[in-house]
Amino acid sequence: MAVDKTPVLKRCRSLGIEPSVLGYDKKSNRKLNTRSRKMSEYGMQLREKQKAKFIYGVLEKPFRNYYEKADKMKGMTGENLMVMLERRLDNVCFRMGFARTRREARQVVDHKHLLVNGKCVNLPSYQIKKGDVIEVKADSKSTQRFKDIAETTRGRLYPEWMEVDQEAMKGTITELPKRDQIDVPVNEMLIVELYSK
């Protein structure tokens, strides 16, 4: 399985993303070598695509597949793309506070710690639906790792499209997310322009 092993803070710096978007509370003190050269239109489009891929932990081929599916759906392609990325199980796990970072959320899903509607699902790309109940397995809840996670993520704000019981480590998807409820600093219109060339 291919995994992006780029140092997180370095990549955040180069893409201009706050590390908190990925769940990291560290800050890098290094400054970027800001050249005065103006970025081309293609460069800006590519950068937005790289931001979205990096934030959600998706590699190029799956990302392209998401775009093609979003293009076939009704409505705006860019909004559909962002909603599909937001509905990934690893992202939902992070949003519900069952992991400290997005990378850890992917690992929690991979290691079969999560149940979706009572069934074990270990696909980070699994698309959640309205009404799905996501919870941490009973034997996993008692481990030190999940106690630490609960301590760290206590007080985290949850998106309005889900209800979370932090004590029981259980959450319900009350509705599918809309674009204006997704607080990710990505301009999806530039991604659509890039792919529609």
C-alpha cells in the first residue's frame, strides 16, 4: 500500500496550510524562502489539488477517481468532490475525535478499531451515509491509547452534521455534509479547472 511519508510540518509550510487542519498543534519556526516570482494559473490550480490530497491523505489515482465520480453526480463538481472527501471514514473518525490527527485516524481504521453500524470496517476510503453509527470497539475503548486520545480531543468542536457522545466514543451521522460546513482551506473550483483542461 502506497503511503505519503512527507514530513508533515515541511509539507504544511510549502502548501501554506496551518498544521491544526491536520490535527497537529505544533508550529514550525522556519520561514519559507518567499520568492517574488508570481505563480502561474496552472501553479495555483496544482497547489490547490496538492492541498486537498495532502489534507485528506489521498494519493493521485484515487483522487482522480473521486473527481470523475463527482463530475458524474448532480450539482457542482467541486462541491461534490469536497463532500465525498469529507465522507471518508478516516476523516469522519478524525472529526468525531476518535483520533488526534488525520494520519492517526487512518491507522485507527486500518487496525480495525472502528465499527460502522455494528460491523467492523477497515477501509479508510469507506463512504459514510446519513444515519450511520460509528463507534470504537468495546475492547479498544479500554486501551491506554484510546484513553489518551479521549483526553486530548476532549473539548474539540464537532461539525453540525454529526452527533458525538465522547464518553461512549460513539457518533451518528445526522445528515450528509454540505460544502459550507466543511472548514478546509481549499478552493475546489481551481481543482475542477485543472482537471477539465
